[in-house]
Amino acid sequence: QFFDIKTKEVAYLLGFIWADGYVFKNKRHNSISISNQIEDFNHILPIINSVGKWHISQRKKTGNRKIAGQAIISNKPLTEWLLNLNYNPHSSESPCKIISLIPDPLKRYWFLGVIDGDGCFYINRKNSSLQFSVASSYDQDWTFLETLFKSIDIKKYGISRRIQQRKNNTPTKSSVIRITNKKDLSKLINYIY
């Protein structure tokens, strides 16, 4: 069902895996994993369970962090297929290959998966501030979202890249694509939801 995308659940999971999943391959193992805070994970668990036999578990990360839910599936053909479509955890390439394989009526579910994984809608009523953003690696190619924005007539958005120094002097790099005006936010919300 992943190789011939016909359901919103598969399209959604492919988007979520792009944003928040991990595709792993070495000589012995081939796996795809999804991990998230348990409250968020429980919302997508029915979707995960609807598209295959995943190993589901919970784990507590070190320190004061919350419990995380995790789903893992071992599937060599699927792992290789995803890696050929740039589902590499160290990749900053655009996901245009996978998007091109998704039928137009299901594309919005792929984008919803990405937004649920790496996106954020922010409302600050006190300051009358609205914002949508998706965060990724410093070198992320944002062509896929820019193409979506153009197709639904979103004209005003920005891309920023940032390098921050941590306390231990190691830099963290990131980039963000952001919409901050109500008219364009409404267009995105109407498309996605």
C-alpha cells in the first residue's frame, strides 16, 4: 500500500515519516521508526496501526523528559524505497520525488503529516499575532513548500536560517519557513484541513 498510494492514511504517514521519522539501513537491519511524545503519539497510533504490523512501545528519555511512544517496522523493500526517495535522516533535499507519486486528492494528507511532525500554528491573542512555521535542518531545500504555497496563491512567506551556540559551545543549525499574515494562513488552513 505504500508503493501504490491510494489512502489518506498512507499519504499522511509518508509525510509524518518525512518530518519526524527515521529510516535506517545497514548490512543487518532495515527499519522505519516513528517516535513522539506519548500524548501526540497516541493521536496518530490508529493511523499507524491501520497500515501494517508495527512494533509499538513506550520509553522514557533520560533527564526530566516526557514518556515517548515509538512505532518500528522492519521492511527491507519499504526501507530501500524510502531511501531512494530521499528519506535519509541526514538529507536536506526536497521531498519532490515522493510528492510526485501521491495522487493530487491525497497530497494534502502528506503535507498534514509533515506539519504534524515539524510544523507549528501559533496564536497570541494578546498581541494579535498569528503564525505558521515548519522547522528543519539548516540546508533544507524548501522547494516543496514554496511550490505548495504558489499553487494555493500564498504570496507572503519567509525563510530564515540560524546558527546558535549551545552552552557546551557546539552550534545548532536550523532553518524555518514561516507565514505570518492572516489571509495566507487561511489559505493554508483551508487546503490542509
